[in-house]
Amino acid sequence: MDLSYILNELGEDRELYYCAVAPPILQTSNFACRTVDEMREMLRNEAEAYLYTRGNNPTVTMLEKKLAALEGAEHAIAFGSGIAAVSAAVLSQVNAGDHIVCVDKPYGWTNTLMNRFLPRFGVEVTMVDGTDPENYRQAIRPNTKLLYMESPNSFTFELQDIAAIAALAKEQGCSTIIDNSFASPLFQNPIQFGVDLVVHSCTKYIGGHSDTMGGIVCGSRERINKIFEREYMTLGAVLSPHDAWLLLRGLRTLPVRMEHVAETTRKVVAWLEKQDKIAKIFYPFSPSHPQYELARRQMRNNTGQFTIALKTDDIRKIDRFCDSLQHFLMAASWGGHESLIYPAAAYHTPDGKYKSKLAVNLVRFYIGLEEADYLIQDIEQALRMI
Ligand SMILES: Cc1ncc(COP(=O)(O)O)c(C=O)c1O
């Protein structure tokens, strides 16, 4: 399906709302039925009906249709946050007594879901180094139901070979889920590699303005309707119509923003690679990266995240570098207009303890929509401080 069509027309029926260019926000909890028969019909097929906004809402549907199309999926279901989408997708695939193989070092709350939440309900999880699909194979047990990926994964951006792991899952009769937030639906489409469910934190690139939160799960109609009837309706982590509208607005400019971010990031990384105060850059799109070929094979382009390792473990110097940056905000998340850093050193406590598996000299960067020179000059002056 044509990208321009998806972003500008798909799911929009302007005749229904005075030919307004921007879609309406149907800010309603309830939809009235005209007859008992009509209500009966809606209850029979609530997954496809407008009966109650904790089920479906037309503004939210518009977003779901566009995101499903962007991922090449049959259907999609929207949530109030990315982690709500991750949790619902994972819960939909397992029962007590089942086992999951999950990529090591996923997003922090996904890690909590896997290692603290699911074990309370009798689901076991094995975390593996995802850079070699063989590690997934070795971890599979007779009760393994799900192989979970996040590629590239958080902070150090290791890739998993999506096609190889999806093929392994099919061979072993397991399902697959991937968190595709890093790449955005423009730069990587895991369904084409055989993945069953694709999840995004829409809070990131899809929203793109750091002003709203949301999540989406994309997959077959059968799998998505199953999530609707179980996790979605009972846990109730729905996306509000207003947030869906903000995400629709974000989607209109997604290709322009992604291209700009990609180009600026390439320039900033190229400059950083020449700096002698930096020991290493975690960025799969550098030709020297061990997974460069895989990155080129399964992703269409680089995005705005990378991590640097400063050539010092001195916490005062690391703090000074980060505190000296003027144009990078220090914050969680990424994908908005503003450039950000997230230092691992933030896990260092005042009593000298360090509560992270990440090396303390790592600083994660996200490049936003500012110009490359503006950002490079800022990093240059901050590096001079150490
Ligand atoms: C890779 C990844 N997945 C999921 C999430 C969770 O998304 P949200 O914050 O929208 O719940 C995040 C948040 O930072 C993330 O980085």
C-alpha cells in the first residue's frame, strides 16, 4: 500500500464529518443503539462494533488502521502506553506453566514484566544474548510458547536476526513478538520476516512531539481479536480518542521527521567517531559495527538513537560532560523533536553504589530535529570540559 495513501487517506471518511481535513476527536465513552436488535448485533461482535470506547472508538480505529497498514498487518489494537501494549501482547500468548525466551537487556519495564511479574503467575522466562539465533534455540524447552525480541534492543542496540528467529519459532511451534519501537514502522517491518505480533511505543517516533503516550499491537485479525476479548477489555489500558488524534497528527509528518533524524544522526555519529575522548559508539549503522550487514538487511535506515562510551570511568568527569550539554535535554524516552541524553551514571547513588548492569561511562543519545552543526558544537564544548 502506498505510504502517502496510508498517511493521508486510509481510514478517513471525510464525507462523514463535513469534509474536515483534520479528523474529529470522538470524545465519547458511549454509543447509543437504536433498537434491541442493533444492540444484540453489537454484542455479538463487540471487537468490530462501536458500543463503548473501552472497546472501540472511531478516532482510535483510524489510527489502528493506519498503523496496521504501515506494518503490513491485517489488524492492530491501540493502548494507552507502549508498555501496556507490550504487556497485553505477551500475556495473550502464555498461560501458567508456559515458558518464554526473551532477548537480554530489553526495555526496563519489559524486563520487569518478564522477570518479576510473569513468574508470579507461573510463567518462566529465560533471557538470552539475542545476537545469535542459536541462543534462542538452545533455550527452547517443551513448554516454550513465545520468543520475544526487541531489535535493536535498548541502550546498547544489539540486533536480533528477525527472520532467523521467526523461522525457528515456526519450526518449534512458538509465537513471536517484537518490540519495533526503535526502528519505527517506516524503517523496519518485522511481519515481512514472519513475526506474529509487532508492538510499538507510539509515545516515541509515531507521536513525535513528546506530548502524548500510546502503544499499538499489530498482527493477524485472529490474534488481535483474541487480545481484544481478553487482555484489552479486562485490563482496560485503552488509548483515549484525544491521544489517538495527537498520534494521527504525528503520523502525518513521520516520513519527513524520520529522514531528518536519520541524516542528522549520521552526521553527528561521523563526527563523534573522530573524537579521542570517546572509547566506543554503539550504533549498528557504522560499517565497523559487527552487525552492520544485518542492520542493512532488516532495517531500511538508521534512526536517532546511539550510545557513546566515554574514555573515562570517573563519575565526576562523566557528570561534568552530561551537565555541560546545553542543547540536549537529560530525559527518558526519545522520538520527539528534541535531542536527549540518558546517562548510565544516573544509576550511581550518592553513597557510591552503582545499580545497573550497564557500564557507568555509557551515555545514550537521541538526535531530534535540530541541525547537526548546532548539536555537534554543543557536544564539542561539553567534551572540552573533561
Ligand atoms: C523500546 C521501548 N519499548 C517500550 C517502551 C514503553 O513505552 P511507553 O513509555 O509508551 O509505555 C519504551 C519506553 O521508553 C521503550 O524504550
